[in-house]
Amino acid sequence: DAEAINHLVGQYYKGYLGLAKDVPRAIELWKEAAELGSVEAHYNLGFNYGDSVEEDKPRGIHHWEQAAMKGHAESRHNLGHAEHQKGNYQ
């Protein structure tokens, strides 16, 4: 279940519910949840690749695009912000 995995990831990412904080494990689980269709997992991977732990902006953009195509408003906002930072605005 993609959403259950995504919920578990949050616990690894922050070290909640008695789990040791394990960001690399969280990213692996987000990838699994994204493959299963979790929009939130795509958003979180976009954030982590775009601005946080493992900087890989093209990969982050890809995940935000995946989430945005499924209606995720914050991902759409982040894509717009990324374009603005590149100077793609009038």
C-alpha cells in the first residue's frame, strides 16, 4: 500500500515512533511508494532531491512533475518556483 509506506517513511525520516532516524532508508521507501503511485512520495522525493539531502535538481523536478500531473498543488508551485529561479518568467 503506497500510502502506508509513505506514512512509514515519515517516521524514518524524522525518527518517530521509536524508529532510528534513517534518511537514506526513508528515500528508498519513498521511491517504492512513488512506484506504487503515491503522489505525496513523489512530492517528498522532489523536495529531497531538489533542495535538501541529496541534491539532484533534475531528479527532483521529475518527481514534482509526476506529482503535479496527478493534481498535487504544492508540486505545481515548486515547479513554478524552479522555473522562476532559472529566469523563465516575464
